[in-house]
Amino acid sequence: MAKTYKVEGMHCGGCTSSVEQAIRTAAPGVDVTVQLEGGLVTVEGVDDEGVIRQAVEDAGFTYAGAV
């Protein structure tokens, strides 16, 4: 089941790539879609919100919670 999260601080394609890579590294095998406009990240394949939060913060962005 896919879950969507709000991420603040993404301003360009490089930012979205950083967030996507951080999540894929923290949770291998997940499907990640990052939307720059709106700052939304949709992840399928992991239910642990803490893993997503930590990956986003480790990448240097602000995790703003599940949508």
C-alpha cells in the first residue's frame, strides 16, 4: 500500500533525486515517486514511517508528516 508524505525544502530536480535516493537506500526495493510541486513523496513497499522520516532528514530536508 502506497503512503504519501510531505517534504519541505525541495527546490529542484537535484533535491528530488536526493530524497528519492535516500529513501531507496534506507528501504531497498521500495517504489518512490517524488513530486517537486507540492513537496510530496509517495512510497510503496515500506510501512515504517520512521524509516522515511529518517531518510528525508538525513538527506537534509524537512519531514512534515504523512498526508
